[in-house]
Amino acid sequence: MKRWCLMACAVVLAGCTQDSPLSVGDVLLPGESIRTFEVILEPEQYLVYDTAFGLYSEPEDANFVLFARGYGGALTSRALVRYDIPRTITVRSTGDTLKVDSLPRYFSASIRLTIDTVASTRPVTFEAFFPTQRWDRATATWTHRIDSTGVRLAWAVPGGSPSAVRATAVSNGDSAVLVFDSATVAILRDTTDSNDGLLIGVQNQGARVRTLLPSLTVRARSSIRDTIVEQVLAPVRTFIFTPQLGSTHTALRVGGTPQWRGVLKLRERLDTVTVPCPDRPNCRVKLGDLSLNSASLRLQPVPSPAGYDLEGDIDIAVHALIPDPLVPLQRSPLSEALTFTTAAIPKSSFLAPNAPVVDLPLTSVLRVVLAGPDAADFVPSSLALLPAGGSATFGVAQFQAMPRMRLVVSLARELKLP
Amino acid sequence: MMTSRTVMAAVLLAAVAAPASAQSLFATRGLGVPVTSLDARAAILGGSGVGLIGFHSSLANPAELAGGFRRGVTAALQPVTSSIDLDGAEDGTSTTRFPLLMVNYPINPRLTAALGFGGYLDQSWGVIQESTRDIGGVTVPVTDLLRSSGGIAQIKLNASYMLTPTLAVGIGGGLLTGNVERLASRTFTDTSVVLSNFEASIRWRYKAPVATIGARWDVGGVARLSAAVTAGGDLKATVVGDSISSTEDRSYGAPLQFATGASVRLGPLMTAAGGLTWDRFPSVGNGTESRETIRVGAGLEYEGIRSGLRAYPVRVGARWGQLPYYLTGEEPGKEWSAGLGLGFRLGNPQDPAALADIGVERGSRSGLAGTATSGGLNEKLWRFTLSLSLFAN
């Protein structure tokens, strides 16, 4: 009896299999069972507004400095650097002991400018001056040496109130070295002197050069023994430029220094927005009732402001703005990057009108949005466009305001009761 | 014995939990393809399951339970292999369904009850298609899958009462019930096109009450006549899961069935059987025609091969039937099959200790010629039915 029962079990369980679908028979099903189609959303269908804020990552935070003179017919930029040259040096005396020398004699210094990107082909000539007025690293601009809340002091001469030229250097491909004599070093060491650090620019009209941070190499002779000590000093730095772009703009901007953030405020309940049914007149369907295959912002690049074209190609990331009623929109914290451009946008797209449209993927974001307000703990309502990976640029990627959105959606027409 | 009961219960649960799985493209029409809930013996001997001399398991006529004196369980398994021809395009599939599970419980020598679970309409089919689609001016290769799984089953509690040694009546009641899940998916096979795949599904549940009355009359010890009528309420479909949009519940027509059959002993070792079933399946509407159908069948059984209390019956038979559903403008479908059966019986023919039967049928379904397919759909099939009945002492 048990054997029969076990055999019956085996036979029954052997039947629990899934059929393979047939490769014939689709003609028996009325109409196109699954319809996939493109929907172009006009900005007024999904956007409340868009804007751009240029408030983030100021020049003193950048990991580069920018030099320019009349670049693009407009941009001029100089670096302000300050070095804390030590009062003492440490030398190894006889007996292999270390001794502090409080009377070192600095006899030379140099700054190596390692070129990161250059927007001109010819050799570039760098020039160094003293800024003849004291300046504030965090707030100095082309027009003002201090521009903080309550204190606003203009340069006597816009652009850093330069002294006479103290040194020049011609780039030899990827770098240039500015060499300073002992008199210049002495002034740099004198913290009471009105000449506050160095002001560095380029002489070539139409040039724009981006370099790594300019370190100062100082050389001192010891007063204790016959030895030379060489030290490399990191700069306290910023760069000042003209013209400045302001802090808000109606077009979408991404990148730059200060960094621009393009912001898009989405309409509430996008899932209830209706679009025409494909091939069926007088029929509309809610976006929330469709299955999303892809979504992308159709960004139309427009030429960057004069002098502000990108140094290189740019990847863009989309973040969600995390709303806080106590924080203004431009200061709202950001989520992790939600999605990225699939390929870097060529810098050439921002040099002339009518560049190819860029599709910025938004599928994962829209999937959450179209699922409705109850489908997730956090449904993004505002999106921010930033350079991907925190990469810093001086140039600005600029796009036409109020972009369209492209959706590819599917619906199953014959998925219904018989 | 307890272990055997436990194993039997496991068999039942496993089978009931597993959805009946079958595949016919005729099931794309209406509420599907009719499934006869029979054991292997009845399947070969005409397919009506009514009026057969000797023990058999069927949900069609509760009066047929009379005469059994042992508790027992019957399970049938039906592997089917089909080849499909649609306007010259061919494919094939293999599948398995569970047409019948039944537990018999004699209450006293005159009264026998049975709880049965069997098929009624099968809606399992699946179609996969590779093609290209124009999406926003770009031609994209796609693979579409449409799959329907499940169907409508019947659960019945039947009881028979022997009024006299030759006349029995029966009554039964239960539900038509079941789940169907339909899934549609589209896979974008070109990975350079950044499109997420699409999948949507809908699942609904059927329910309708049904009741059966029937009678069985043994004539002169050489013939048996039997008939039953089954009627039900409107079949209701309730959506229980919908990933795409709200779909409203539906109500269909009520089922009605008249089944009759007879068998005659042509000699001490030979029996002839035949049956006819008239059905009015629940109507669908919305462009789907629902017709009243007739199924007829007949067969012969030879029981000359024996060994002590063991018998090894040999059976041949054939059946023909109409399929109920088709779209307006299409040719209605029909099916036929002819089969050979072998059995093993231990004990009394009317009250055996164990039965094991196997039937092999070769058949076909055809129809649905119309605007969609000029040549119609032709399915050729091999259908194997295996059933096992075990009885307690």
C-alpha cells in the first residue's frame, strides 16, 4: 500500500511543470497585445519651473586655479596665492643632531604651474605681481578684495591691484616655473607688508589656462652650518575673474566655479497626467497606468557664456532635492546621485547653437514618481543636475530652459478578463 | 495505515495545490477548452464517464458512486503532447494536467459519499513572438510573451443512495472555482537600446455554485443506464491582482449539462459502453461566441486476461466533441480522439481493492478558420491518462 502511495506521489509531483510558450499563435490574439510607444511631455505637462543656482564650490575650494586674459573676448582671471613661509628651519648639525635655525636666509623661491588644460595652442607666458592690498581668500572677487557681510572693500585697481611684474615664465608644454629672487621672498615672508602674497596671471591675449594648485618651493641657507634647505609650501589661494555670472539664471546650468546646479521642480502627481492613447482617437490614458520602459530629459545644449566654455567633456548626474520647509530651495540637501548621462557630453556641444540634443536618463526617478505618492517613502519632487562624480569645472554646461521629457511606455491591451 | 493515509493526503494536497497545466491555443477563446474529469478507464470508454458497468471515477453523475463499499482515493494524471499547425507554421508542446482527484467514503451499504476535484475549462496557453517595433522612429527588436495559466475546476461533494439493488440516485453540489493569471511581457533584446523590459499581469478568480442530480439503473444484470443533469448559477470572475490598471469584475452565464450513458455486457468478458453529453458552458459575449456543445463517445472493454483475483482489462474507444468558444466570424472548433487502454484491477469489479489504468489516445482539435487564420488551427495530440485508485479494507 505504501509503495502505491509513494508511486502516486511521484507521478503527481512529476506533473507540476511549466509549459513552454509556443512560437505560433500570435495571430489568434486580437490586435497588438503589447503596445510600446513614445510620449513627449511638454514642459508645462510635467514641470512647475526650472532654474539654476551658481552658489556652490567657490574658487577657494577648487582643486585648480584659472588664468585667462580676454579669453572668448571676455574672460580675464588671475590667481591670488599666499604662502606661510616658516620663520625657522631645521638643520642637521654635527653629531647628526637636529637643530632649529631661527635665522635662515631665504635666497630664492619658485612656483611650478602644472598645466591641467589649456584653451590656446601657443606657449603661455605667466606673470606674477604683488597684490598691493590685503585680500580675503573666501570673498575676494575681481572688483573687491573683501566682500563679506558687513565689510566690502574694493580693489584700488580691479583685478587684484597688481604691482609691477615680479616674475614671468613661459610654459614649455605642460608646465611653467616662476622664479623669484630673495627680495621678493623677503616681501612674501613679511606678513605686515601690504603686498599680500602673489597675484598671478597670463600675458597672452585670448589665452585661458587651468593649472594644478601652485605650490611654492623656497630655498634657504642655514645660519648654523653650510647647508641649504628646500621646502615646498601649499598655497592659500583663490582666483578672481571677470565677468562673473551671478548666482541665478533662467537657463539650466551645470558645472562652473562657483558651481551651478540646474534645478527642476516637477508637477505633483505626474501619475495622473494623461496622454493620448496610441492609434485610438478620443482616448487618453494616465501615465500611472502605463509601464515605463525609459524616461529621459531632452536637454538642448546652448552656447556657454563667453569665456565659460567647458574645459573638457562633461558627465551629468541627477540628484533629488530633499525638501525642508526651513531651508531655501537653493540650500536644500541633495540625495545620492540617482542617475547619470550614459556618455560624456562633448564640450563642443556648448560652443555653437543647434548641438545635438542630450538624453539624460531619468527612468529610475520617473518610475518612482509615476508609481504615485504612496508607493515609496520618498518621491522626488525636485531634481538637481550636477557634474557627475563631483568633478570641478570652470566652464559651464548650459541648456535651454524648460526641456521636454521623452518617455517610452508600454501597455498590455489584451490583458483583461475574457 | 496511518502512514498510508498521510501519504494519500500529501498526494491530494500536492495535486490540488499545483495548478492544472495544459496548453491548447483553442484556450485563447472564451473561457477555454473543456476538460473531462475522468479516470483512465472512462476516458477510453467513450469519455462521458456515465453509465459504465464496474467501478470508475467521474464527477458527472453522483449516482455512479453506488455499490462501492470501501473508502478509497482516485487520482488521474494526464500528460499531453501536441503538435500545432497554424497556416503552415508549426510548433509543439508537452504538458500535464490533473483531470481528477476523488475520495470515496461509503457511509452505509446504501449511501456513499465522495469529494472530488476535477477539471472543467482549461485556460492555459502561452505564445512567444519575436518581431520589431517602431518606437519614436527607431526600429527596436522585441520578444513578446503572452501566457495564461490556470482555469476553472469543479469541486463537488456527491452522494448516492441505492433505492433498490438495481436503482440508485445521486445528488451533488459544489463550486466551479479556479484562478487564472495572465501575463504579458516584452523584452527588448537589443542591449544598446536603453529600454527596461515590460511585464504586466492580471489574476482573477472564478466562482459559481453547481448542483447535480442523477440516476443509475441496472437492467437485467447485463446493461446499465445512467443520466445526470448539472446546473449552476452565473459564473463570476473577480479580479484579485492587477498590475496594470483597474479591471472590473465580470459575470458570465450559468453552466448547464446533461450527461447520459449506457453500457452492455456483450458476453462474460466483453462490455460495450457509450455516452453523450450536452453542455451549455457559461456565455462570454464581447465578440466571443458561446455555443451549446455535444460530446459523444463509445468503447469496448475485454476482461479475459486474468490471474487469480487480478484482471488486466484491455479497452479501445473513440470520442468526438464540439468546442464551445470561438470569435464571431470564426469556424467553431471540434475535437476527436481514439484510444487504447490497459488496466490492472485487484478484487471485485464493482468493489475492487486497487485499480491502475492507463489510456493512450491519439486525437486532434481543429477550427478557428476565419480572418485571423484562413487555414484554421490544427492541433494533433497524444494524450496519456494514468489513474490510480486505492481502497482501504
